[in-house]
Amino acid sequence: MIWKNKFHERINELWERAKEQNSKMTQVEYVRRLGVTRNALLGWLRGTGQPDAVVLSKISHRSGSSSLDLWYKLLCSAFWQR
């Protein structure tokens, strides 16, 4: 459950950052870039879902960080909250 909470927080941060970088960015455009459905994104933003490794890699690439870095941050934060 901690993993889902942390991913939920992180994907919301990344979505907000994408909107700040491009004020015309819509959820439809964002999911098109990630190659996922809008329902998948909505689930992630609500904390009711999480991506597979391939999509996580695309998210990290789009956010400008490595997928290893993103995984590391999520796992470390989950570990320290135990």
C-alpha cells in the first residue's frame, strides 16, 4: 500500500509539472505521449492503480529522470515509512 501511495503522490507531481511546462497540456495529450489510456492515468492520479515497468520507464523518460532513479526514490520512501 505504501508503494501505491508514493506512486500516487509522484505521478500527481509529474502531471502538475507537465502542465506547468506546457499550459495547454491536457490529460488526453499526456496519456497519448505515455501510450496509456486516460482511465489508467485517472486511476494513478487517484491512487487506485499503478503502471507496469514499461510505462514506468516512459513516465521517467518524460519527466527527465531515469527509471532507476524513479524506482529508487519510490522504494526508499516506502522503506523508510515502515
